[in-house]
Amino acid sequence: MLSLAGVSVAYDGVPVVRDVTLDLPDGGVLAVLGPSGSGKSTLLRAVAGLEPASGGRISWDGQDLARVPTHKRGFALMFQDGQLFNHLTVGRNIGYALRLRRARGIDARVGELLELVGLTGYADRLPATLSGGERQRVALARALAVEPRLLLLDEPLSALDAGLRERLAGDLHRILRAAGTTALMVTHDHDEAFTVADRLAVLRDGVLVQEGDIAAVWRAPADPATALFLGYARVLVGPAAGAVLAAAGRPPAASVAVRRSALSVAADGRLAATVRSARATPEQVRLVVDVDGVGEADAVASLDRHPGPGERVRLDVDVTRLAVIPTGVAEDQSLH
Amino acid sequence: MRRTAALLALALGPVLVLGVFFVLPVSGMLARGLWPDGTFDPGAVAEVLTRPRVHRVLWFTAWSAGAATLVSVALGLPAAYALHRLAFPLRRVIRAALLVPFVLPTVVVGVAFKQLLGESGPLGFLGLDGTPVAIVLGLAFFNVSVVIRVVGSAWESLDVRPAEAAAALGAGPVQVFRTVTLPALRPAIVSAASVVFLFCAAGFGVVLTLGGLRYSTVETEIYLLTTNLLDLQAAAALSILQLVVVSVLLVISGRLRAVPDPGVSRVLARPRRPRPGDVPVLLATGVVLLFVGLPVLTLVAGSLQVDGAWSLGNYRALGSTGDQQALLVPVTEALGFSLRTAVDATWMSLLMGVLVATVVTRRSRTRAERRVRSALDGFFMLPLGVSAVTVGFGFLITLDSPPLDLRDSPLLVPIAQALVALPLVIRTLAPVLHGIDDRQRQAAASLGAGPLRTVLTVDLPVVWKPLLAAAGFAFAVSLGEFGATSFLARDDQPTVPVVIFRLIGHPGAMNYGMALAASVVLAAATALVMLLVERLRVPSVGAF
């Protein structure tokens, strides 16, 4: 089990990660989610032993890792852009760690791994001839080769384009489960985190804001900024929050995070609103509406209904797309 | 078609200059050997190559250059790492100091090693004076800086992440170095080693001052054959051999440079604080510093002593012509000639260098265009490897009749020195110009900038620093040039290296003291220029 207790990391005396405490049980996949510059990659590098922690304790099964150099930690790190060794073939890249350990049956193991990542027959190719997605698969296979006790993934999919990212995220989930690997992944993409991980830690400005089971974090973001970062479109406060919650049949709260699709146009909806603007997407019509007693909000309509600006509509509230935020004030509620 | 024509027009000037002042003299020299009496007689050349002395010379050249290359690489690698990847106090100063030996005048280095290893020198007890070991050390002294420079800049820009990836996969420091770092550095190391071998094999001043007549490399042998023995045929034979070997080496090193691992990403790594594991590397760097510093310190100390007592007498004597009229003009006057010559050589090599670098780095649109460019590139690298002695002597025998009667022209020496400096200028400028994305120029043009305006807004801001650095580099090289200058400088207008060589050849204690003092002055001047260049922080200076 990986344990971080009050870990801080500083560059040239400037703290980048502050007082992070986390536990990752064996077999778990934890995503550290944070905007760029939040210190999440630094945290990962500290766990890998590539950056010294300036405070706190990183330990594995109770053993302090402070004096254990990177290559003796038994972890494997997969970089954002793979960092394949360009002078080695795919097969030799994957077998790299095996050869270091003078393992036997390297070829068979490499073949197995290639099959696992769906690249059977690629052993003799050079990395330069691979596509971005293929390179990441090779990097993953290389990292998995010696069955590391912990796999560290640094934005493994963000260098890829959207469609490929989605597909590979699914593959990554399947491969990690199949191998039973304990993994720590950092990413700024919440969709990627949801697809791959089962636990989520949100890091902002070097501070751990929230950590827990992924669905729990999703349902109850710790604060408005976290909610917005998790993909909620707006955070409503005060009377506006009360009005929306009332329409959903919930008790009032200080603030509530609303997904874009939480309000939808329905003939018998409990809220009344005036359409300000409308934009059609392939799946639905996205509206910005002025809700009576709430103010500006987002809403959706099905494609067969296309309300124009100024039109009065009624809106239904989907309670599963709301998240009540316990801490009251939303300083950046206007962000979306 | 029009582009190719414009290309050739731009290149025409430098090509003509190189043709007249390099190809013509060299081929004139070769013709003397191959057509001794007006008839083609290659048999005589072949005969020369069977002489036992020639065999000894060839063997000595090969093994001394090989040994010096090994020593340079072995000493240079740890220093390259320490100076480019570790952060410690005085790092920049040490880096600049270690760049100086490369431009130190060869004669000065010879004198410094004589002073260090001679009977009365601090290391005299080793008995190395006049041995091949001294020559190898002298050659390595120069070229350590080349290795540090070339490998260091590659190391500095080496992405650390593959090494981190290897470490994260369980590779220890030694394994990381062997399996990841070394393969990535190999092109730089091989290219540095081949250039160093080239420089060592063409070593002239050092070998002449340290080896005397006993140990001779191809280069000094050509000198002895032409000036002392007047055996032009043998000299020409050796020149041909040298030309062939050098061309082959240049082609090989060009190949090695042309296919660096295309995937190696270039990111400037942040130097980190030394760790306990870095102690051996830092110690090795200290050894290199000692190796470079000791001869220089001995030289300075020697120049400040007259008859065993501290004195500035040697420096005061620089205003005189030495004991027994060793010189025709005082050293101070020679210094004036040297500086004036260096200024001329600098603008000439810069002018040609800018034209050539521009021509060879513009993007080629057709295969023919690319071929023309790479041929030009190779053509202008030739002076790097061709014996300066051959060029110098060739000047004398081919430029002596109208319309090219230039023997008494004051521009002859600067032109020869400009040619020697030209490859270094091109190598400094070309990577910088190459690094400018052509689309920047296209963007400027699409916004309405004319060709001149484009150069001013896109090229100049990037290039002015390297241009200054190249100027300094050319200036320093010209100050120290000895091989060609020793032939061409007129007796009443010598440069300082020529004067130094004459002084150590003349008997008289005062003359030797003056040679030391003049060496210090010359070394200080070149070092000053190089320190200024280093302050400009142009990475391609001294990269080959």
C-alpha cells in the first residue's frame, strides 16, 4: 500500500505540493486530478523518487522510501509522451526492464505484453514508425513488463487526439484491471479520470482539496471550484440554489453545482424561464436561459424543439445532475 | 531554376575566393609533386610512400593522434557532464576557461609544455621532455576543450526523461548511462572524436616545438621537406595522402553528424546540485582543470622570472629585438601586425561565412538544389583538414605571377587566416540559421515585409549574437594561426606566433624569456576574446 503523509515538494524553495496525505490500497487505481500547474506531476515525480520531498513521508507497506533511489523502488513510470527509447525496437523497449533483471523467457513475455496492448507483431518496429496511440501502448507494455508494485501514469493519454483518447482510456481501464495493477495516474481530464480510475484525488495549487471514491467525489464536490473543475457548468448560490433545489424536491442549501443538462425543456416543468440564446449540437439544443427567481442558467432541449431567443419555456430539473456543495460561498461562481 | 541560380550567385563570391586562395595553391603544390619536370610522374610519389622515414612519420601521426584523441575523450567526458549538467559555484567561469586552450596559439602551447616538462620545469623529474608522451599531452591539451564543448552541448540539451524512464524501470545509474545516455550521446562523441583526431593528425605548432626533428607528423614533415630539404615531390606526396585521408574522415564525420538519432528531443536540462555520487566526476573535472591550468601557470611563472629572480624584465624586453638581433622588429610591433591582420581576417571570414551559411541553410525545394547546397557545405569545410602548411606553401608558388602576384600584398596573410577560420565561422552560424523556421520568414513576407525587411525582422535578432561570437572566434583563431602564416608573413612584418617561434629557435636566455612573455601576452589576448565570446552564450560556438 502506498501512503503519503503530509508530503510537500518545493522547487528552489517555492512549495509546489503542500502537505498532501493520501493512501492507495493494493489493486486500486487512483487518479490525481488537477488543472495544469497544480503540482500533480510533481507529486507523481516525488512518488517515483525523481524529486526529493521537502517534507512529510512517502512509504510503501510502511517502509519509508526517502532514501530509496528511483530504480530500487520497484515502481514503473509512464510519461505523457511515452519516452520510448528511440534507438531500441519496440520489443527491446518492452523487454528493457526484463533484461536489466536478467529475466528468462523475455521474448515470450514481450509477446504476451504486445498482445495485452493489442500490438501483436510490432516487436521489430522502431518507435519512430509508430503513431501516437501505438507509442503510448508500447510505453504501457514496457511499464507493465516487470509487474511493478505500483504503476505511475503521468497524463498517459493527453498527448493523443480526442477519439483515440477515449478508446485508449477504456483499454487502459481493462488492462489495469486484467493485470491487477496498483496505479497512480495524474491527469487534468476528468473524463479520462472517470474512465480509468476508481478513486479520485483533486489537487489545486499544490493542496489536496478532496479525495475519495470516484462516484462519491463526483456526487459531492468539496467546493465550487472543484465542482467546476469536475465538469459542472455552474454553481448557483443563495436563493438561486434554493429555487433550483426546491424545483427538484430537495431541501434548500447554500450552493448547488449544476451540470449543463440538469435543466431540460419540458412542457410540465416546474421552473419558468426566458430563452436568451440557443445553439444546436448534433445531440441536443443547448440553451442559455434566464430562469425566474434563479437568474442565468444553462439548459438543454431535444432537437425537435428549438426555442428561439425571447421565447418562454418551462424547465424540468434532473436531480441526479445536481450536486449540493456543503461549503457555502462560491467566489468564482461566474466561471463556467 | 531561378532559385538555384540565385543560390549560385550568392555563393559565387566565396566560391571564387576559396577557388583562388585555396584550391589553386593546394593544386599548385600538388602539381609540383606530380609533374616534377612538366611530365606526369606518379611513380615518384609512390616511391616516396615506400621510404622508411615516411612510414615512421605515418605511423607516428596515426598513433599519436589516436592516443591524443583517446586522452581527450577520456578527460573530456566527465568534465562535459559536470560542466553542463551539474550546478556548482564558478561553473560558467570554468567552462569559459576550458574553452580557451582550443584557440591558444599552438606555438604558445608548445612553449608552455616545454616550460612545464623541461629539465628545470616543475614536472621535469618525469623526464618527459622531448618524448612522444609530451606531444600526445600537448595535443590533448588543445582538444579536451573540443570534446567538452561538443559533447557538453549535446549533453546539456539531452532530454532527462528517457533516463528517468529507465530509472523508473529499475535501471541503476551505471545501467542508465550505458543503455540510454551513451546511445543518445554517441553521435556527439563520435563526431567530437573524429574532429579531434583530424586536428591532432594535422597538429603542427605543438609537434614542431615539442618534437623537434626527432618526432615528426605528416604536417611537420611536409614543412621540413619543403623548407629545409626542398624535396617538393615528397612534400606533395604527403600532401596528397593527407588530403585523401582528411576527405575520407570529413565524409565519415559528416555522415555521423547527418544521422543523429532523429527522435532525440532537445530540451535544455536544468543543472542540478551535485550529489555524493557525483564526486568521482567532479574529481575528474578537477584533474582536467589541473591538466589545462598547470602548463599555463608554469608559462606565466616562467615569463615573470629573469635569472631565477622575479622580474618584469621579459615584458620590458618585448620592446626590443632580442639578444643578438634575433628579430627584425620588436615584439610590440609584431603585436600590432597581429592585431591588424586579425581584424582583416575577421571581416573576411565573416563576410564569406555569412554568405555560405545563408546559402547552405535555406530550405531546398528540389533534389538538385539540395545537392548543390550539401556540396557547397562540404567544399567550405575543406580548409578544416587540409594542411595549413600546404596552403601556405601553395600560396608562395602559385600566387607569384600576374595577374595574381600577391606575394607582397599585405592582404595575403589575412586571406590565408580567414580561410583557416572560415569553417569555424560557418559551423557557428549555420546551426543558428538552420534553427530559424522558414515559416517565420514566410509569415513576415505575407505581412508585407520585403526580403531585406524579412532579414531584419526575422534573421537578425536571432543571428546577431552568434555573429559576434563567430567574429570573436575568427579573431582568436587568426591571432594564433601559425602554420600558414609561418610561410607567408614577411620577415619585416611578422605576427606574434611567428616571432615566438623565432625567439625559441635563437640562442640566448633573454630570447627564451621574451618568448615566454610574448606567449603570455598572446594567450591573454586570445583568452580575453574567448571569454567575451563565452559571455554571449552561443551554444554553437566550437561545435563542429
